[in-house]
Amino acid sequence: MVLVKDGVYEDTNMDGLVNLGDSILYTFTVTNTGNTVLSGLTIDDATIGAMALAVTPDPLLPGSVATVNYTYALTQPDINLGGVTNSAIVNATDDGSGDPLSDVSDSANPIDEDNDMDGDLTNDPTITPLTPTAEITLVKTGVYVDVNMNGMVDVNDMITYTFTVTNSGTIQVNSLVVNDATVGAVNLAVSPAILNPSEMGVATFDYTLTQADIDNGTVVNTATASGFDSIGDPVSDISDSGNPADETGAPDDDTTTTLPVEDSMSLTKTALYTDVNGDGIVNLGDTVTYDFEVTNTGDATIDSIVIDDAVIGVVALALTPDTLAPGAMGTSQIIYPITAFDIAAGQIDNSATVTGDDPQDNPVTDTSDDPMDGANIDPNGDGEPDDRTVIDLSEPNLAFAKADSYTDTNGNGVVDAGDMLTYTFTVTNTGNTVVSNLTIDDTVIGVTNLPVTPANLNPGQIGTATSMYMITQADVDAGNVTNSAIVTGDTIDSNGDPLPPVTDVSDDPADPADLDTDMDGDAEDPTVFVITPLSEIELTKVGLYVDVNMDGVINVGDRIDYTFTVNNTGNLVVSGTVIDDTTIGVTGLLVTPDPIDPGMSGTATSSYVFTQMDIDNGGVTNTAIAMGTTIDGPVSDTSDSENPADEDNDMDGDTTNDPTITPLTPND
């Protein structure tokens, strides 16, 4: 007898795929090629689990054919092998002899002829080929990792890529690896490396970010998973993204990992005043040097960086360098000439703005901060302080004039002790700050904390004060009253902070010398009231007849008593005053008191016993001389008579030095 076996694949679930649940329908055909009846026919096929499979008809007559069908459910190993190869055995009994008979099946498919290469063409295994689908699906996701946990996307941070490979075919795949040239993943092993249908394997890869990635803001890439099916044929897939946002409908969307890039810059601005002409005063021609420092505090490279500062006229000032990588710093500088407006304002208050472009040409800006200002206000809420840069140009300054006015208190026409000087103080605020609590001190004339009215002066405003001073003899002796006053006030700078007291030494507006001793731009000539020294005395002499023997007769032995009065009509003290009167024999007669102050008088007396000649002459006519000394030198005067009848009795036209005539009327 001869057994022929045929196998036909059946897509049981009709899904068009060779997979579990599908089957092979085997048909076993037995032909009685002998001349005896065969009975007890059974078929065994261990490979597919068919044992003692009954054949009909049984018994089987010579020349007759019997068949039986058997459905075999495919296993994954069958699919993995790409087919099922098996042989069956038919067993029977020869009814004539009672001997057992058997036959190994031959394939009904001609292409299987001698597929076992044993040279026997009657027992070739039946091969039922299967055409499984070898397919894998690769999904790639990327997650950003802030490696240094500084809250910034920077170089050496990472993207952790997870590659998920699914066996989406019907045949086992093995030797699975992933390659991703963009991130440098080469032959990255999938675990597990062997996948049955529907099983998944995973690989991970940490990619270190470059600055170029950060500047791009995203990392876009595609990976390829590859391996072999169990038959040895290659299988591969280009990755699809696991991020829903990347979904385009295509099976192989790029995986886009968006980086949380923050673009930011920090601009600081400092100011340095320069007194160009070195005069110690803020004025035109002086300058302020502004230094700008820009730091890229963000994650991405910023280029085309420029600075604007409208207050000082800066437009698109270039930064060096004008492209900054994260953490890098650039600088710029400008020298600004101070204007009259700045001086009047007492300060320059300004902020600058830095502008640049990120790699996507989005603008990045920041408002400047003054690093010297500890307030650290943040009006725009960007997390960086934006204190305005304020350079104080406060220039507190006062112009102080002191004028004097003389009053001849005693009306004697002579500047002397007791006369008065009225001082008028004029204070002008020539600076650019308010000056308050203004007071005047002048030690020479005894002025302390003399208030100015008004006591607070705005820039350009004028205040005044007056003080009376009585001239002393010391002033007269000195020949002048020379003094300077000092005005003092309080002031604050443009920020409201106290400045050192502002002072100025007075100037005499009548003095054209205009000496600027303190180099503050206004003169400080002392106020000088000149007192012309006047060394002057007036001597008057009075003679009084005395009848010594009281006989009522003018005769020898009687006398004349002379009284000499010296008046100090000058303004200097006269000392050592003596009188000479040669006619009556007086020499060096001391006047008392000594010395004689201005306006005061001293006296001296002397008695003269007249002679017969005097009687014969009818009287005594004589002139005395008073002599003294002042700090200005010697002073003298010829006596004048107090008797009006003696007026110009010497007929010299000078009525101040008339001789004193004491008449004597002798008895007949």
C-alpha cells in the first residue's frame, strides 16, 4: 500500500496573516497497491499530533483508495519555521497472510520530491509552506532631563530617549538593535532581543544636549530598529513619535523633543562722573562715563545685541561681542557730555534697554539695573532687578555778599569809636539744590548763628540778614574794620540723602579784586571799612589875674593863673601830652589825664608872676603849644584864646591860634 499526504494552509480568522489560530488541513490518501484485502488501517503523524487516525473505508480492497482529513492548528514555532514539514505512517494487516503492513507517506506536492535527499522518491516529507509577516514597529519618545537641576536648559543636560519595539508581525524576530545617527546611538540593544508577535522590547539612550540643540529649541530625529525574523530574513522599521503633538498621520513621524528654553539677558549700567577741567565744580564740559555690561542669563545664544538709552542719546549702541552664548558677557561704553539741563536738574536719571535676537529671531530684551543700588526693584517682574542708574550732580553752592554802611553816631564828622557800621548780608543760592537752615557767623563783629530770611532757599533764590556793629578804638587804631563772614546751610542730594553742609565766605561787592580763595567760582574779598587816622588836638588857654596881696592894686608880685585845656579832636589816642609856653617860662608841662582818648580832654595849669614890664605893657600876651604822640606820629597845636575879644588878634586870618591876652590895668 502507498500513503500520500497533502497539506493546505487555511487562514482560519481570515485576517490575511499567517498567525496563531490558522491551520493546515491535511489529506491522507491510502491506495491498496497489493492483491489482498487490507484491514485495520490507521495513520500516525506524531509531528501534528495525529495518532491512530482511522481510515475509511476499512477494509480496503486491492486497488481501492481510502482517505482521511485532519486539521492541524498552527503553533508559533510552526510559523517561526515558515512551514510545517512532516511525514505520516499508515499501518494495516494483510487479511490473507495476517502480516502487518506499513508505509511512510510521500508528499503529494511534486516540488517536495526527494526533499529529504535520501534518494527514495516514495517517502518525501510533506512540506506545507507558511508565509508569515515579519514586521516590527518602533516608537521613540524623548524626555528632557535637567541634569544639574539649575532650572535652565544648558549644555550637558540630557534627553532620555525610550525606544519601544513591538513585534507587529506574525513571526518571531531576534537580534533587535536600534540606531539613531542624530543622537549617536549605534547598535543599541533592545531588551529582550527576541520578540514573539505582539511582544515589546525596550531600549533607552541618554543624549547630551549641545548648544546647537538648545539654540534650535528642539531636537528632531528618527531612529531605526532592525533585526531578523526566525527565518533569517532582515526586518526593520523607522521610528514613529510617541508624542501626540508630533502626529501627522504618517507612520514614521519624527520625534520632536521641545526644550523648555528660556531667553533672557541681564543689563547693568554704571556711571562715573569726570571733572574734566578739574575745577571741582560740575559744569559744562564735564562728562559721565557709562559702562554697560550684558550677560546672557538664558539658555540660548543671542545675537545682534544693541543698547538704547534715550535720555543720554544712545541709539543701537553695539555690544562687544554682539553675540553671546549662555553665561557669556559683553560690554560697551559711552562718554556723555553733561548738559545745562542735567546741571539744573541736579542729576541724570536714566535706564537703558538691551535688545537682541534668539536663534528663532525672537526679540530678547532687558531693562538696565544699577549694581550700586541695593533697592533691586523689579517693575517688569522678570526676576531681574531694574534699578535706574542715577548719577548725582548735586552742586550745592552759595554766593555770599557782605556790604557795610557807616553811621556817624556822635555827628562829629570823625570816624571814631562808638560810631556804627550796619552790615547787610546777601545770600544767593547759586547751586542746584535747596539749601535750608541758613545762618551766618562773623567772629570779628560778634555775629553767631544769625538767621537768614528766608532760611530756606531754592536754587536762584536770595535771602538777607543785617547786623549792627559799634566801632571800637582798636578798630580806629587799626585803621579799618576788616572781616569776612561765613554762611552755612543744610542740603540734600537728588536722592534725598543729606550732603555735607554747604558754606561760603562773604565777598565785598564794592571790592573789584574778587579773590576766589576757595575756588568755588565766586569771590571772597573781605569787607573792609577803612578808617582814616586823624591825629588832632586843640589847645585853649585861659589866663586869670590874681591879686596876690589883695591890695586892690595891680602891682609886681601879683600873678596870672593859666589853665591849658587840650581836646583830642582826632580819632587816635594821644599820649605824653605836654605844653610849652616860653613867654611865661613853661616847658614840658604835663597834661592830665594821660593818655587822652578821642573826644576827651586833658588839662594843665601854671601860674605866672608878672613883672613891671608886663604892667607897663598893660597886659601879658602869649601863646602856648601842646605836643603829644599818637600811633600815627607826633601831634601838636598852638593854643587859641577862649576870650572872644581875642579873635584874630594877631591878624593872621587864623582864628584857631589867637594869642591869649590877659589885660593888666595899672593904677595911675
